Amino acid sequence: MFDYATVSHGLYIGGRWQPSSEGRAIEVVDPSTEAVIAAVPDATLADAAAAVDAAAKAAPGWRETPPRRRSEILRRCFELMTERAETLAALISLENGKALRDARGEVAYAAEFFRWNAEEAVRISGEFGIAPSGANRIIVDYQPIGICVLITPWNFPAAMATRKIAPALAAGCTVILKPASETPLTAYALAALYAEAGVPPGVVNVLTTSTPGPVTAAMLADPRVRKLSFTGSTGVGRLLLAEAAKHVISCSMELGGNAPFIVFDDADLEAALDGAMVAKMRNAGEACTAANRLYVQAGIHDAFTDGLSKRMAALTIGPGTHSETECGPMITRKSVDKIDRLVQDAVARGAKVLCGGAIAEGKGYFYPPTVLRDVSVDAAMVHEEIFGPVAPIMRFGSEADAIAKANDTEYGLAAYIYTRDLARGMRVASKIESGMIALNRGLMSDPAAPFGGVKQSGLGREGGQKHGVAEFMEAKYIAVTL
């Protein structure tokens, strides 16, 4: 098991570890046992100001660092994360609770953002053209946007941080990361790794706080801060957008999801079941891209429902740090209570429980893998993110019916389609209101592809060819007469 005592628990500001200016601390809890495993500093407004000062001091030097040198540092971050994958995975499992197999997958995914953006760092180019009038040349230069405040969630403590940090550093920006207080140890462990890889002091700063609203507002109010990138709930995203609007700060928002998982009659049943298990149970369902509503066509409905319930019931539940665990705990007791509320509401509206469906007894924030059938369209879980190991299955008739049901939500982050008819798959994909579609796949996330949603699921994109780095740059137009 990872020795959490070896992780530096200070705020990481300007390349130095330091306590909270008021000496306050935040306890970190193992969701598998409910035991306190560590304490990290609780940053104040003064600490936030110090982090902005450190980022501002480092900004000119990092901005002028040659792209090749920035690329080499990012590549070294990838190499170190890869070398220490088992140690980082154990830490993630300890503080987040996710199964080790999922934690290992996260570390590999998180590291890949550094490799991808190391390659992008040397390919940032401008534009050159002639004005339609012929009177002058048009030059467009892309420059770092400035100091960036990055706010990440607890469900992917490594990947959500690197998905923002890597492109920001590739673009030449300095950053302040505020990780979730539930899972801060991974962020601090990675901060030490970045320094070892050659990231200069002040380029990446990390602070944890129990008062994220005031601390974030104070940083956004500083005119030197020019970018906010947030991953989290739509509700919090709306509040942050309102705060950023006061200071006209550029925002990237990766918000909530309510992903439909559509299975047509002609789908490969086993492939669809394999995909459903990945789309639903990756990270025990605690993912914004998780399959939240499973729509299965009438002809294959019963076979799919039976197959999924058998697979879900067979999963091994336990602490994430145990090698045999396939479904770890939820992050907090509040999360468990929310999941159970949604399940009981669905049952009260006529849903049938095929497996699971009740809070597990004993220590730890566990909820068993659960499958429900005949879920009413009025059930709360059809309209809210479940964020847990619960699969509600609903029947549909026609292709048009599937599309209408899939789009009946304010969210538009991810969607899944299973069919052997590629033409149908592409046709349906074009009509679903979602930023990302997985066609005959249970996994869509890739550092080489633009990640993001439409509607109430966010603004902007992370990753992809130029998309990710572009979020941290601004275009400067220069008119030149030769």
C-alpha cells in the first residue's frame, strides 16, 4: 500500500511547501474505512494571493522558455508518471476508493496528456495572409493567455489535473491548481513530480481549501488571472461563470452529464454488454461520461437486461486498494445517500430491482452494483446524474423514439450507440445532442480527441489536435504594410 506519510502535505506555492497562513488543516478520509489518513493545509485568502503572486513572478520566464524546452519538460513528466504508475495508482485508490485496476488506468491516461501536449508544444503556429484589399498583410500570433486557475474534481484526481495542466504549460501559461479537498494527496504528489521533471518554481502552484467559493473569487478578482478552467457539476459551473463574468475572464467548463446508452436490436449482444460494463462501471459509475440511462430496443431488451444484471451481480465489492476489488466505495456518505434516494424513488415509481438496490452495511461508503428495469420516465434518476453503480434500463421502439429519449435532457456531454448498421449509427450520432459519441465502444476519452459537451454540459474543449492548447492561448492580429 502507498505510504501516504511520504507525500508532502504543504501548500505548494512558488516551488516551496508551506502551511496554511492561519494554521488550519483539512482531514483526508479513506472512503473504504472512513478512517482519517492524512491532513493537508486549508488555504486562506492570503495563501491564494501568494499563489497568484508566485504564478505572476514565474510567468515571464515560462512564457519565453523555448517551445522545445517546454516540450522536453512535459515529456519528462510523462516518463516519471509512467515509472511511478503503481505508486500513484495506490495513492489514488487509497484516497478516492476506486479499484486498483481503474486507478492504474487513470494514471496511464493522466500521463498521456503530458506526452500528447509535449508534442503539441512545438507545433503552435500562427497565420499569415493578405488583406482582401491588398493593402496590407494579416499576421495572427497565438500567445499564452496568462495566469490560469484550474479547479478539478475528486473522481479522477490525476487525470483531471493533467488534462488542464499539460496544455496550459505547453501554451506557456503558469497555473494555480485547486484540487478537490476529498482527494488532495494525488495533486500534491504530482506537484513534487513536476518539480523533479524540471517545471520551474511558480509555474505550477497547488492549494487546497475548505472555502473554495471565497478563495476562488479572490483569485478571479486579481487582474493578473485571465483564465478559469473547471471540471465539476453544472450547478457549481454556473456560479463560477457568474463570478468570472464580473472580471471578463475566459472560461472552459467541463460540467455534468446524463449519458444515454442506446442498444438497437441488431447490436452484437456480447459487445454491447462489454461496452455497458465499461461505460457504466468505470470508476464505479463516478464519472461524468458514465452511462446514466440505458435505452434498449424491444427485441433485444430482455436478453440484454438479463446479461447485464448477471454481470453486475458478479462484481467483487471491496476497498479500492485490494487487488481483487472490482467496485470500490463511493467518495462520501452523502454520495451513497443520494444514490439510494434515486433508487428508492425509481422503485416507488414502478421500477424492478434485478440486483443490488440497498445500502451496504458496515464501515465504508459502499453501494452495490444495481440494475433496474422498467424505470419510469418520471423517475428522478432519468433526469439527474446518478454518479454511482446503478444501471436503469428502459425500453424503446423506433430509431426516432431512441433519439427523442436520448435528447430529453438538459445535458449533452456523452452518448453511446450499439448497432451493426454503421449507416444507422452515424445517422443517429449526428442527431444526438452531445459533444461526444462512442459508436460500438464503451470508452471514448482520449488525449488526442477534443473532450467536452454541449447544452448544460459545458463550454470549450480539452485535449485533441490544437483544441486543448488553444483554450489557453489568445490570438493577436497584427496588420503589416510591406
